[in-house]
Amino acid sequence: MSFELPRQEILPPPDWNRQFASLRAQAGEPGFDPPVLDADPAEVRFEADPQSVRIGDETTQNRRTRFEASAEIAVGAPGGHTQAPVTAQYRVDMSSTGATPEAMRAINPFDPDTIPAGATVRLDGGDYAGTPFEAAFGEIARANDVPLDQLALTIGRTREGEIRVMSGPASIFDAPTEHGPASQPLDREDFSKHTVLFDDPASREQRAAFNDLLLTGTQPDATVALREDVSAGRVDATITEVGSGESNDVTWTFDAEGRPTGAEATLTWEPSSAGRDSDAVENSAQSKFRRDHDMQGSGDHVGHMLAYRFVNGHGPVNMFPQEGGFNTGPYARIEQEWSDWLAEGMEVRVSIQLAPEGQQRPDQVRLDYEVIDPASEAIVYDPALTVFDNEAGQVYDRIARNDMPGMIENAS
């Protein structure tokens, strides 16, 4: 097997963001004061004046309460320096059972400690034009290829206590099923977004990274940058780790009716499934896919051509109705095999064909893949084409992780 995907470059934000922001502030340009920017970001505090909090436009639906709010936020640095207060505008989505007046007023959009489990705060870039946050939000907008007034940033706490920060065009948060990451192939438009999950937000290191994002727009190293380019009959995506620059490149293909025909991918790293349960966009896309395909009671799962752990979702372009036992059995085992190769530092090239073409639920899934050692460019493993029927009773005997080092050594 041999194929190549065009590699799209997503450059990590420059490591001089902080120094450059400090120089801008010294020159009198809008931004945070030099004492704030020069401080250890873990020591910077965003303090909300409780008396300034205003709640409005409150609505409740499906046991969720949504409201808009504003508050005066003072940014303080060690040594007693405090930036002049900024009027923060934000929106909140939280469980109705916890949406007491006191709980609503206690939320500070820039302090994750005040965001309750299951709640999400949204900030819109245009609201922060002309404030010290403008420069940082401008950097985040640049990373997502959108103007400042089209940027949205969400900060949510998962039920496990993690903090998920997402940024991208406001449209993918306002209407993800129309043209964004949960939309159908024929409705899709190009987009870019960044996601980072802080699994220990109380730690000094992660608080520093979180604060630095708000102060200078510097994306944490663990941020996953996702970009999609849409053209006739295909969606090209790149999933990049900002810190290392490692990228997974994927192309999904479709027929003229938007029905999936397959995918090809080059995998070099594993973003993981951490936080998948709290990914509202992907969960919404799966629910809609299940309804659209009348899958209730069918025994089928909403299967992914490429597991969430490799591509972080992508909604219906990456989905097909898959027999449940096949999904959780053989298909999961071959995905684990790919994961083990990646953990050994290998590159995995995958080709997936759904057959026959022209139907939403394929009868067969044809998988071909090869493993490349990026150090030597040697082919480590190139098994024969694997053909699965999309039904119960399929089997796959995966390679043991312990056998992989020897195979790599022999290939080199």
C-alpha cells in the first residue's frame, strides 16, 4: 500500500508572545501593564467585584439555564500592582438545578475555580476590543484565522472537574450543525478551532498556562489545533499538537449525495479521548446522526471511521452506522493496534473504504494500513487488506505491544 496526503501546516503560536506583549505595553499600546505581563502568570489574579455583577436575558430550557452577565474585573500582579478594572461581558450555560442567584453571580469568567461542574462560560472577542484583553484575544483570533469580532472562546468545567477551553469562529458555536463541525458533508464550510483540556487546573503549571492564554493569547503546548478544508466530494483535516507540532492528516471522501465512501489518514500522534464525554458538539452530532438514520433499536452504533482519540471528532463526516459488536470488538482492537504503534514512535498510514458505495450503511469496511519508522523511513509492517463485514461475528487478532519493538528493530 502506498499513498500520501497533502500536509497542511498549522504553525504553533510564537514563544515570544509574552515579550512582545510587554514591549507593546511599554510603548503605550493597548494591553496589560508591564508589571502584569512580566509577572509569573500563575501569580496573576483576575478579581471580580461582586457588587458589579449584572445578570440578564435569563432563559431555562431542557433543565439548562442560560444567561448573559457582566462584571468589573481587576487584574492584579504580585507586588500590589492592579490593572484598571475591565467590564467583562460573558454568557453562561449551566444546570438549572444549580442556577441559584448566588451561584450565577459567583461565576467569574476568568477564574476557572468559580465555574461549577457542567457549566460553560462564553466570551466573544468583539466585546473585548479596546480593553487590555484585545491583544491576547487578537492572537487567539489569528490562530483561528478569524477577525477579532468573529472570535468566540468557551471555558467549561467537565463533570470530572477538568477545564476545557475552546476557541474558534463564533459560527461553529452558534450553529455547529449548519456549517461547522457537526454539519453534514454537503453543508460544511472551512473552519479552524483550538481545544485544550486542563486535567489538573488547580496545579500551578496549568494555572500559569490558563492565565497566559488570557494575558497574551499563547496557546498551551497541549492545545489541539484542528483545521478543516472543504471541497467537492472531500474534507481535508489536520489535527496538530501545538507544542510539538505533531500532526495527523485525514481526508474523508463522499459521493455526490454526501454519503461516505472512505477515508485516508497519516497518523503520527494520539490526541486521546480525554474529555470526549463533555464534548457537546460531538455528542450533539452523534445524537442527530442516530435520529437521522433511524438507528434506535437497530443494534448499530454511531461508528467512527477514525476513532475520536486520533482526530477529536469531526461529526458526521467521520461517522457511519456500525454494528455494535463489530464496533466495540474487532474495530476497537485494530484501533488499539494503531495506538500502540504510535506509542512506539511510529507513523501509521491508513486507508478505509466503505462498500458498496452509494448507501449510508455500508455492508463492508475494507482496511489497509502500513507502519513507517520515521527515523529510517523503513516499512515496519504492511499487512494484507483486511475486510470486515458490517455485522456481528467479525474477528481480529491484533499484534501484541511487546512484539512491536522487535519488529521495528528488524525493519531498521
